[in-house]
Amino acid sequence: MTPTLDVPVEKDVPVENAEWELGPPAQSLSRGVTIRCGFELVYQFYQPTPLILTLDVHPTREGDIISLDRLRTDPWIPISVYRDEFDNCCSRLIAPPGPLRITNGVILRDSGLPDPVVLDACEHPVENLPQDALRFLLGSRYCETDLLSQVAWNLFGHLAPGWGRVQAICDYVHNHIYFDYQQARSTRTALQVYQERVGVCRDFTHLAISFLRCMNIPARYCTGYLGDIGLPPPYAPGDFAAWMEVYIGGAWHTFDPRNNVPRIGRVLIARGRDAADVAISTAFGPTGLQSFKVWSDEI
């Protein structure tokens, strides 16, 4: 099996500092918005190749969909759909030799509100966590909790538990890692991110998730669309984004160590333990990516 083309997900939005009050403008906080999302990917295959795609909007957003242009291929190929262990919507197909164009699009409603901030959300003792949160305490392919545990406790063990400690971890990662899209590497792990101090948004997320799990706080990896709604121009080129959800205060809350401010208009595609669980495509054979377009805009 050859996991391929886990394209570095990123919205290169400059962030001057990590102050919460630097979120979207107040006038945008109370209005609903309509968002158009989609992508066009063109691959080159050299032989008939089984392919798994994780590119549909997550089922938790189905109730917000106004219109949906389902996954299409050119040339046309039969596609079967299934839900994986994290309830992500996945597509199976066999790509023929030659170029393959894959497109998808959706228009959906969004609250227009930034990511909620719940300052009094508390941490939970491990013995009180719900059973389905426990797997998000464990090490995974890109999150080496065994190698980062002592680092995490040295950095964050003295801080009061709760929302503030989670935010402190995000602040540290945001300030510790230098974003450089040109140095993206699909094999970079959280430990390597910590040592190299460079990466893209998936790397920021992997390091923050690892620190949180080391502190016995469940954290899961998310990928999806994140446009520039509520931000001033200039706008970055479209791309997929990575962030995380953290279990505190009896619920999963969104945190984004890359941007490190509440944002408007996140559209979840998939979640899992780390990027290995939510690769946009996994090809069981050699392949190449010829072009890549992603959009997420307010209508």
C-alpha cells in the first residue's frame, strides 16, 4: 500500500500574535453566511490503481447543505462510498492509466460565528472520560507521545488545568514553529516538528495534539475547508486546512495552533487520530499530482 499525495494542507494567513481579540470583526459575528466550497484535482496514473478518497463534507454538516455536486471523475469511473471508523465519508474507485480529473462542490449554510471560546471549560480525569475519547489520548503515526511526554510536562505541567492550558499549548506551538510551505514534508512527525521548528498547518496540529495527549487531554486531528471570511485582503490561494478538536468541559472544542485565532466558516471534511487517518487520497500504486485547486468562499 502506498499512501500518496497527502497534500500539505494550509491556508497561509499571516498572524501577528496570538491574542484572542484579534478574531474576525465584530460586525460579522452575528450574521449567518452561505459558503461555496469545492476542489479540482488532476492525477496521473501509470496503471490501473485502486484509490481511496476522503474528500466529501463530513456527515455532521449534512443538515447545512443547500446544494451538492457529488464527487465526479473525468473520465467517468464507478465510485462506491462507505463510512470509516471515524464516520468520515470515503470513496473507493479504480483509476485507469492516464490523467484523472476529480471534482466536487457544495454550497452550505454556516452560522457566521467564529470558533466558540469557553474559558471555563475544565479538563477531565482520565477515569471520567467517555470511552470514545480514550483513543485520542494514545500515540499515533505522526504523534509520538512516548517521545514528547517529558517535554510536554516540563513545558505545561505547572499550568492550571482547563481551557487556559490548552490555549497555552496552542500559543507555544504557534510561536515555536516557523511556517514554510516550501519545506512541507509528508513524513514529518510531531517530534521532528519540535526539533526542526518548521512546518505547515498539519505539522502545527500534530505537535499540539501530541502535547495535549501527553497532558492526558484528548485531541483529534481535523481537515477541511477554511476560507478567508471575516479577514481583510490580501487573501491566500485556496487550499485545504488542518486544525484540531480538544475534549474539555464535556465537549469537543475547536483549536487552531496554526492561525491561533477564532475563525469563521470552517467546513469539516474528516477527523481522526492524525493526518494518516484523513489523507485526501490513498493510492495503491504509483501516481502523481498534476494540478490542485481548492476554494471556500462566502456567497
